[in-house]
Amino acid sequence: MIGTIANTAAIIVGSLVGGTLRHGLKTRYRDVLFVAMGLAATGLGITAVVQNMPKSSYPVLFIASLALGGVVGTALDIDGRFNRLVNRHAADDGDAEAPSLGRGLSTAIMLFCVGTLSILGPINSALHGDETYLFTNATLDLVTSTVLASTFGYGIAAAAVVLFCWQGSIYVLASLLAPLLGAGLMCEVSIVGGFLIFASGLSILKVREISTINLLPALFVPPLWFALLSLTGGFGGLL
């Protein structure tokens, strides 16, 4: 769980730095930091796809996963619910300019926890001892927590506790279910996850605004497919 610990520590450090600045980062510095993180996320997503695509036994599964996941996510309006939760404290008792810690914390918790890296990271850590996703996520969260704390104050550090419990739970669950999470399944999940990470990078870079939150259900399609294959015996040996 070294990656989760690093991710938690990054949020605390970023919150302390941002809270100390408090007057907010200058736009040019904030922009260059987000460009760097966007490029990192884009590159990581491409790498995940390129490394796993040749190993896939079902080369069109990722297309079905993204399509079905996007439809389900849109039908459930995950992105809309996310935005409403984040913005529910936006009206600040008649003072629209005064920052609300409640709003900042809800934003931070969602940004830190509801993301492909934050979900796939603990799984990769538990199954393969690979902390790459979590270290990358830690870097992203370091920048994000610094920016948020520069506006909302030191209280943003409280989101680190939520993140630790979230990723820790995923890590433990993945460890317990390890026998069921075969190489084939993880390969397919990694391909879908790679596309989502790539999409997140494009959004950060403002190349194209993509609702990656609505696409998150795509991560559940490969497990459902493999469960169906197991129950049907590969559709009578056809697959």
C-alpha cells in the first residue's frame, strides 16, 4: 500500500503548501502545472493501451465496454450528480465570492477518489505490486490539493483521510478477490482504464472536454463479460 500512503501524503503536503500560499497561485504557474499533469496522464493512458492491446483475447471488448459504460453512466447522470454534489455549497449565504470549505472539501474528495487512477491504482498495487498509477495519481493530487488549499485553506487536508479509506478498501478487496482476477480480465480492464486515463489527460489539457465520470461504468463491463463466460462455459466452447 506504499502508493496509497504516498498519495495520502501528497494531498497533505499539497494542502499545507496551498494553505500557506492562501492568496492563490498565479495563473501562469497553475496552467503550466496542469499542462504537465495532463501530458503525464495522456502518456500513461497511451502506454496502458499499447502494452495490453496485443495481449487481449477479445480485441473489440474495450469498444463495447466504453459504449455500454458511457450509455449507463449517461443514463444514471453520474457526471450531473457529481457536479450537483460539488456545487451544492456554491451559494455562500449571499456572498458569492467568499470561498466555502464545505464546497472545497466536496470538490477535493470527488476529484481525488472518483477517477480511473484512484480505482485501478490500488488494484494494480494489490495484484502486481505495481505502484505506477498511484504515484502518478499522487502527483496529480499534489498539484490539485495545492490549488484547492490556496483558495479554501488547510481544511482540504481532511480529504486525505477519505482517500486513504477509499483506496485502502479497494486494495483489501482486490487482495481478497485475487484468485478471481485473472491475467485476461486485468488485461481487458487495463485497456479500458488506459482509454479513460487518456481521456482524462485530454480534458486536463483542454483538448476536448470528455465526461470521464460518465464513462467509469465501462470498467465493470469486462468483469461482467468474464463472469458470463464462466457461467456459460464460454458459450458452449464457442469462445
